[in-house]
Amino acid sequence: MTGGQARPWDEDSVPFLARLERQDRAALLAIGRPLTYPARGVILHQDEPSAHVLLLLRGWTKVTAIAANGYEALLALRGPGDIIGEGAALSGRGRSATVTALEPVEAVVIDQSRFTVFVSANPRVALHLLSLSTDRQRSTDRRRLEWAALTVRERLATLLLELVRSHGSRTEEGIELTIGLSQHEFAGSVGSSREAVARLLKELRDRQVVATRRRRIVVLRPDVLRRIVGEGSA
């Protein structure tokens, strides 16, 4: 179990580049230029004007957004083969979220005008882009529906289990999450306050279900998290 191999909770489990025909993929990559980002570097800023899209080749990123009430929610994890920034590029609107590198990232950046011209001239690519957008929306809708029936405690346990599966690295201590998330991001992701999430994490720490440090979580007892999700209590 290592971070970077399994896909996260999104329904769009097939990344964008893997959906394309080989010649279409090569042609798209050819109109861009390579770019690298350091770990923890911000790649895209929420609300900024769109000037380019990015195709991720190596490394993982987190997609977060700040709501009007100040919550910062983790929306998705994007990794090799994914495209980011395409929505703003095609709509001409500002970025809907912030994208931050979780580790060193290698990408291909394509200017907005070149990207839109390419998509307009390549119907197969446009259809795959539409399919990806539809899958992402379905995933968001499904998750919203499922979480409506869960308590905050159950949502947090579910999120931790999903991150264990997608970005967990086994250590002598337990399964360490290889992405660093703040309590604000956890709170926004499960639709609760930072204080409530802090209390729940303390409860899990006291029960030796997890161990926490600054932006670091090690899951010691995933079986307890599964019971929380499966039984509503544990």
C-alpha cells in the first residue's frame, strides 16, 4: 500500500491522458511545454484568471476550495495523467479551486488559447473531455448524496479510510497518510467545523486509533474506522 498508485475516491478513476488515443495524446502534449513544481508549491490559485491548463505527468496534487464561510475543503486529489484547469480555460471564468503540489510535480503546461483551438479541432478529444467532466460531476453528486445520511464522525472515518487506500504508506507505526492536510481542510471536506474535527481526532488519538502530528496522520487501527463506518458506532 503506497501513495500514488491507487486512485482516490473519485469516480473518474481513468485519468484524462489514459482516455485518449495514442496519437491524440502525443499531439496534445506536443503543443505544451514542460514545467516542474516543488512539493507544497501552489500550482493554481482559486479565483485567478485562467491562462493555461496543466497535464500532470508525475507527482500528486490536492485540489482545495475556500467557501464563503471560510471553510477550506479538500475537493479531490489529482495525479499522473490528470488534467487540471480545463474548466476555467474553456469557460473563461476564474479558477474554481486552488491546486497544490503534495510532492515534486512534473507537468506539461498549455496556453489557454492553444488548448481551446486544439479541442475545437479535435472532436475525439473534446468528447473525452466532456466524458471526464461528466464523471467528475457524477462522483461529486454521488458523494453528496451518500454523505447526507452520515454523521460527521462517520464522514471523517470514511475519509480517513479512503485516504488510507489511495495515499497510505505502511510504516512500523501504522499506515501513514502521505498527504498533509490541515484540520481546516478535513473540516471542510466532511462539512463540519475545525473544532468538531479536532475533538473527533482527539477521541481517535485517545483510543489509539490514529496518531497525529502537524499535518501528519498515522492510522493505527483501520479496523476501528471500518466499524465506525459500518455500524455507526464503535
